[in-house]
Amino acid sequence: MKYADFFENKVVLVTGGVGSIGSEIVKKLVKLSPKAVIVYDNNETGLFDLQQELKSDRVKLIVGDIRDRDRLVTAFTGVDIVFHAAALKHVPLCEYNPYEAVKTNIVGTQNVLDAAILDKVSKVIIISTDKAVNPINTMGASKYLAERLTIAANNNPQNNGTVFSVVRFGNVLNSRGSIIPIFMNQLQNNLPLTITDEKMTRFVMTIPEAAELVMHACAIATGKEIYILKMPALKIIDLAEVMLDKLAAKYSYNREKNPIQNIGIRIGEKLYEELLTLQESAYSFEDDDMFIVYPPDVVADDALIKQKLPAGFTKCKISDYSSKNAVQLSLSEIGEYIEKIFR
């Protein structure tokens, strides 16, 4: 692991630390040599369950909500690094409860940024989503603003050296509330698998891949960057077909009785997602694994961009990066992902 030494003897706090990605980051950190890993979450039962699973003296639990700025200021005391994974993420729920999305994803993120500056945290990494790119729904718009707030925090006059950066990625396979658990529930209960449109595509990655990206980005971040992993895309209909091929027999699932059903696009959904816009690509650099997007003023300063740019990154071509025009995973490649998840 390129980042292993970076976390040695540091105090690291993870907001949303019992969620799919937050808990994976916690588990990876515990295997390194941090001074302490603080798990910050408003899910009391989730905190208890994670503590029972890890049984590590390095793990400290804090019950708290990112909407509570004072609680964050207290929790961040003595912290070196913050991974901000807490968010409202379900598109339809955010559409029907837009102000709740604002309070968590926008105001909550600003609370995290303010607390980090007040407590002189060294680095803060905000976890974002492809839905923040050209957003058409409340969840995406709230995460877009969270990204903007994070980049702007580097220029806060009160900021005395805290580095703020963003990591943006697509759908995380088998995370809570994602499509694979939904398909699995339908399989196990012998119900038709439901898709919203046969043309729908998504970028995908596994939970461990997402955590790896976040931790690697933290190690190399210098401030103002958006890190984007180069990830494959797939058609949701192909994922459904592969899961049936791989798992139907195991659950005695009757495919003839339960053909795949098209239920129509849900409120706020896109047919495809974008990870990098055409405009952003003009200020982006890449290596084999990821893009890094910088603000235009950073790219325009030759001395500054040379100082900030990690080794091995070169200017990328001007082009958008969407699941519509990305190379799609074949059925056999999707099968390899499914086997990896369920082995």
C-alpha cells in the first residue's frame, strides 16, 4: 500500500464511520499503525456493532451528528486527519426531503470544514459522488455544493494550513441501499428483479476499491484537488442478467415465472452518470488510475501546478467522462465482480 506509512501514529476521524465506505476506511486504518481511529456517527447501534466486530483499543467511538457544529469542534480536538463520509445519499428520499439533504450534505459539510479549521486538523478529505456532476436531483446538487465549499475552504482567511480535498466516484457495488442488495432481496424472496430503464448505465467500483482511493488521495493531497478514480461502467440490465445466471439456482429462483421488470425511471434519476465534465477536463491531469481536477487559477500558475502535481500525472485530453460513452463491462467481467463480492 502506497499510503501505509502516512497514517502511522496519527489520530484519524471518520464521519459516517459505520456506513459502507466509512466502516471500510476504519477497518483498513486499524490494520495500519495509527495512534487512534475515531468513528463519528449518529447510528448508536451501528457504532456498537462495529466496536464488537473490530475489538481494537485504537478505535474510539463518538455518537454525534454532523449537523451539530459544537459536537464536531469537540470531536476534532487533537485530530490529524478527517475523512468525511457522512451524507444523505438516496436520490428519491432526498427529492422528497430536500431540506434534510441541505442540512446534512451542505450545512453538515460546512460544519465539518469549520470545525477542522478551528481545531487545526492537518487534512480533510470529503467523499463525493458522480451525481454531483451536472446534477439534476437534490442529492447531486447538495453534493455539488459540498464539493464547492470544500475547495473554497482552502482559501478561508482563518485557515492556518488545513488541506481540504475531494474524492469523487461512482456507484459502490454492494453498499447499503445500492442495486446489488436490492437484487439480492428480490432473488431471495423469489420476486422479479426490477430495473428502471434498459439503457441505464453506471460507473461501478467495489467497497474496498473506494476505500483504497480515498486513503491514497489523502496521502498525496495538497489542497483544492478533486480526485476521480478511472472506473468501469456497466448496463444495469446486464448486471441483473449476470446475477440471475450466477445466483438463481442457489435460491431456487424461477426465472420463467419472474422475468426482469422495467418499472420506469425514479424521480431524480439519470440514464447515465458523469465523473468528469468537458469543462473540468481542461483543468485536469491523469495517470493510469485516476484524474485530478484543479481550480483554473491553480492550473494557470505554472510554478504552483508543478509544485502540487504528483509524479506520473500528465495533462489529460479535453473530453467528458460519462458512463454513456465509457467502455462497458462484458457479461463475463461483471460475473467476475459478482464472484468477488460473494465469494
